[in-house]
Amino acid sequence: MNIRAVIVDDEALARQRVRQLASGEPDVEILAECASGAEACTVLLRERPQLVFLDVQMPEMDGFDVLDQVPGDCLPLVIFTTAFDRHAIRAFDAHALDYLLKPLRADRFREAIERARARLGQQQARAMVTSLLTFLDERTQSPPLVAASTRRLTRLTVKADDKVVVVRTADIDAIESAGNYVSVHVGPESYIVRDSLTALEAQLDPHRFLRVSRGALVNLTRVKELHAMAKGEHLIVLHNGRRLPMSRGLREVERALRFS
Amino acid sequence: LAQAQLAALQMQLQPHFLFNALNGIAALMHSDLHAADRMLGDLSELLRMTLEAAEEPEVPLRRELAYLDRYLAIEQARYGHRLTVERAVDSDVLDAVVPTLILQPLVENAIKYAVEPVRAPGIVRVCAQRAGEALQLTIADSGSPRAADRPAPGHGIGLSNTRARLAQLYPKAHALTVEPGVPSGSLVRVTMPYRVEAQPHCRGTAT
């Protein structure tokens, strides 16, 4: 599996240096070189690389401007390159994968690529686990291999206007209670279901769905971050950006996440 | 002296410049050994001259221009066609003395405003001429379209250091002005007494 990468630097020699070091990594494929921030924006959207080597200081549009301009879902992993380290803190704020100082050192470069491999590998592993779980979900649909009492809910049928929508439980991001109803969040959609949170919780896979507060069940595979708030409370941030309050203990949630 | 040398180094050469130059050399070593060799030579010479500068407050313009050439050779390798340097130096001023390393920070400033922030080629023009009893050095740049980015004239660190040195060496006999360039950019004009060192410097810089 190749790592598709783009080099962005206004200095030709600096781009050349990155290319040389990358040529020592057989799985890194350089798709393009950009000599300006504006060019980088176009190329990132067009090539959709997995990794970008991004110079911080460039004319007219610097590395941070580039990141601001590119929509979040098109953002690759970012390795910043710069001659001087006063930008380091901002770089890490920008969620850089790594930060390389010029002159680029071969050993540090290799380390950064190693990091990129690990991160991309995680993403792939996550995708594989999800597809495996889906497969298992579907298998349990046909001949019941497990006793009926332990069978888990794999799909919900939801009434929406004049149709019935079938929602795979694996696709649910979170379920929040709303009086006598629950609101089922699936990607950009939210469906109202006449049921109680507790009743649903009992039928859902406990390894997958966790009650993080009185009012919410969360699909653990959708959790991206846990943010500390005031008074020891936390906030759960899902991959799609949805935020939910969490009253359950942090340690407990973390453990559940690790085994989900 | 060691401390003065260190201070000179720190004041003269921006970390950005040094590290980018080294990065460029690292790149060239794989593609063009001769060019890498040259750039390393230029950088070493530049460092050596900077260290020596701490020892002598004034040098003949000829030597100052040699220093500038090393500096520009490195900048040229970094910026390529984006940087054009023009020079007009009257031959009768080559032996005139100037404050050591006076030109490089002014040229660096010009590059910072006319080349670094602009994708189109930028021009830096260095002139030296005699005007009666005075020697006049001018550094002009073609400017940036984002002229607002430029700090108010005379407020840059580079300029205030230069001003302080001139005041120390030629009290009441110097001037440093910044004017709008023609057709764009700006022009820094340094005026000092025209004087030829009685004892010519024969200290070579070649190794």
C-alpha cells in the first residue's frame, strides 16, 4: 500500500531535498510538487494525497493558510518543514503529524514517514474492523447461531414521513433521549423513534454502544475525542463533529473504547 | 573577542538564512556536487568574513561587495529566477571605506520585501557612487504588491542597527533615508564621508 504524497515548498532546492529523502522510502509515492500555497490548495483537492510535506514560510500564502483553505475531509496528514522552530507550537495546534527542521535529516525524515505509516495503517485497520463487524452483523441475520435471548439488534426500522427507513445499528452514531422518544443520529440524519433509551440499550451490542450519560447512548466506534470540561466533566466528540455531554467516568469510557 | 564574534554572527545572519542554505546544500549534494561544493564554500566564506568583521569596524567597499557576492550567491541558489540583482558601482569608490557588513542587512531587507513574499521575479539594485565629499550607497527593491505588510520606513530592526552604527562611526556626518522606489518598492540611501584608507587592506579572503 503506497503512501501518496505531495511536496509543497517555494524553494526548488528544498523540494528537491524532500524528494531525495522520499526516494529512499519505497512505499512513498510523490504525486506532485507545488511551489506556492495557492498551487498546493488546487493540488490537494485534485490529487487527494494521504500525506503532504508542507513548508511553513511561503510567499503570499503560507503553510497555515493552505490548511485553512482546504476542506477538512480533503486534508491529508501534514508534515511541516521549516528552517526555524518558532512556528512549532502553531504547527502542533494545526494537528501536524510531525514537524521537520531544515536542513532535513535522513533519520528524522524516516521517523516521520514511520509515523505516517502507523497512522495510515490505523485508519486502514479501523476500516477493516468496521467491515468485519458489518459482515458479522449480516451473518447473525440469517441462521441464528446464538440463542434468541442474546441476539442483538442489527437494524432499526424508522418511520420517516411517508416511508420506512432501515437503519443498520452499526451505522448509528449516537442515540439521545427526548422525552418519550429517542433521537437516532445517523450521519447527517436524525430519526425520531418511539422507544426508550433503556429499552434500546438492552437490545444493542454492549461492546458497541455505551450509555455515556442518562440521556445518550454512543456508538464507541464513532468516538474521536474526549474533551475535559469544567468540574471534572467531559465532552465526547464524534468523527462527524457531533458533541455529546458525558457524565460517565472517563476511565470507564476509555476502557470501553479500547475494547469496542 | 569571541563574544563580539558571536554577537556579529547573530546580528548579521538570520537563522532562517543559515538553515535554508544548509538545507539547499544537502539537496545539491545528491544532484550537483559542484554546485553543493560552491554553495558550501560561499557559506563558509560568509561565516568567516562575519567573524572577522568583529575585528575591524571599517573595510574597503571592494571587500564589502565581495561579502555581498557570497551572500547573494546563496540567495540566488535558493530563489533562482525569482531574484535578480543589479549592481552599479563606480570604480572610483571601490577603495573607499564603509562600515563592515553594512550592505548585507540592507540587501537582506530588500529581498525580504521584494522576493520572499512575491511569486513574480523581484529585483534588488545596489549602487555606490561618490557625491563630492560623500559616499552614497543605495539599495532599491521592486517591492511587493502587499505594500501594507511593510513596516513603516526606518522601523525595521535592520535599519535601526545600521543607523546606530553610522552614528557611532560618523557622528553628524551620515544620513540614512528611506524613500519610495520608482516605479515601486523602496529605496534606502546611506550617506557617509568619502574616505580612502591610507593603508590598503591586503588581507585576502581567498583560501
